[in-house]
Amino acid sequence: MAYSGLRALRTTVEDVLARAGMGDRGSNHATPRDADRAAASSREAAAVHARPVASLKQRSQSPEHASANRAMFERIAPTYDVLNRLMTLGIDRRWRTRAVASLVRDAQTLGREFGPVLDLCAGTMDLSKMLEAALPHDAITACDFSATMLERGKAKVSRTRVVVGDALALPFGDGEFGAVICGFGVRNLADLRKGMREVRRVLRPNGVFVTLELFAPTHARTRALHAAALRQALPWLGTWVARDRDAYAYLAESMHGFVTLHEYQQMLREEGFEALLAEELTLGVASIVRATAAPLAGRTTAEPSQVKTSDSTAVTS
């Protein structure tokens, strides 16, 4: 049974790779892509790189986590979208659609535009693409610490401002955005509370923060699914598709090392968010959390302040 399941999964992987133009993995004929992969593998083997820390509680003792995490996403950027589709069987697109719909409902309830919207930890900008379609009158900004990830996604968007920046020191002014959305990003932050404070800082009073994330599982059925499908299959897929088992082993382990949905909501309350709503998706594998930013003490206007500058920030066109 296990063997037949693995064989079926391998067949699915090969089919998806073929449709993605990544060639026959079993072919004996070398291709330019094969040569590129071989060269990349050689460079990675020669390089000594730290691995990100999967457990959120242990990251405070590992100052290398942030740089290791950035380096990991730079490495896996070329195959990131393909792996997302494979490891979720395409369901991640539905999850993102639901998250954007949660944001749009707030705009419709208000009966007006949000103002600028920030796609935080934007990666290859799947959410930014959806935001452009769903909020045609609002300015969209995509921010991520990986320039390579953003570059891979630039063809998906047409009017989104693209910014390379750190989620723990956002290169934006106080109250600059009417809404922030973050898909599968907060789980990787070196300091989750600091990330929450930065989101609250750049949000206008009563601005909306929507999180789409894979929280630590609490339901027995979800824990079983994580163990079977993610902790075992994901590293294998990473090896097969991206030639990077460590990266995808970390991504699987980070779900178990993260906070639960309840713990995340409690942290948001403690960091100045209110009106929290949560929605579990696909047997609790993923969840959407919606919150609003309580006004910061001393902030008397919803108008954005002057934009902070950072030596590590770049805006790409």
C-alpha cells in the first residue's frame, strides 16, 4: 500500500514537472536545464550554509536564522510555485482565494476602498495578483526579503509596487496601509511578536490584517495528515524537484515548531489587535485569521507619516 502510494505520487510529480516544462527526470539525455541544475548542486555542495531553525521558541538563541532563512528561499525560488502546487494538490490556490475574499468583504462592508494594501512576505506574488483583480482601485505593494522570489513573480502582476524589505523592520511609514495580508510568511519570522508590531505600526487605525498560515496542528486528524503527507512526502518532493531536501524538511518541521491557531490569536490581542475572526480550512491544515489594528497611543491621524529609509531596501520596477 505504501509503495503503491509512493509510486502514484512519483507519477503525479513527473506529470506536473512535464507540464511545467522541467523535462523528464528519468531521461539519460542531458539538457541545458540539467547542466544548470548540476552546476547549482555543485555550488551548493561546496558552500557551507546554516539551516533555518524550525522551532519558533529556539530562534531567539540562533541569530543565524534570518540569514539562513533568506538564503533558503533564494535557493528554492525557481521551483517554489511548482512545489506549492504539488504538496497541496493545488488547494493552496483556493486557500489564497479565501484569504483575499476575507479582505474584500471588509472593503465591501466599509463601502469604500481600503487605501493601499500590503502583501507581506509576498514571495512569488500569487496573492498580489489576486489583490490586483479583487481591488482594482486600491494600490498594492508586495514586500519580501528575497529579491529572487519577487523577481520570479513579477510577470504575474501589472501594477503592484515591488519592494525588497525585512518584515521585522518594514521600510514603510506609520499608518501607510489600510490593510495587510500575509500568506504563509509569519511562520518563518525570527521574532513573531516583532513582526506583529511592525504590521500594527504600518496599519492605519482600524486597518485590517489577514493572515493565511499553517499553524501547529491540534486536531488528531490534522496531526496525522501532517505526519504522513508533510513530514514524509514534503522532504521527498524537495529532493526530487528542487534537489534541496533540507529546505523542504525545514518547511515541514516549521509547522510543528510554530504556534497553534489559538496561541497566534492570543498573541495578536496582546500586540494591540482586536475583532479577531478565525476560519479553519481543509480539516484545519490551513487557517485564516482576520484582525483589526487598535489605534496606537499618540497617533491622532490615519494619514501616513514620512516613509522610513533602509540601506537594505530596494524598490524594483
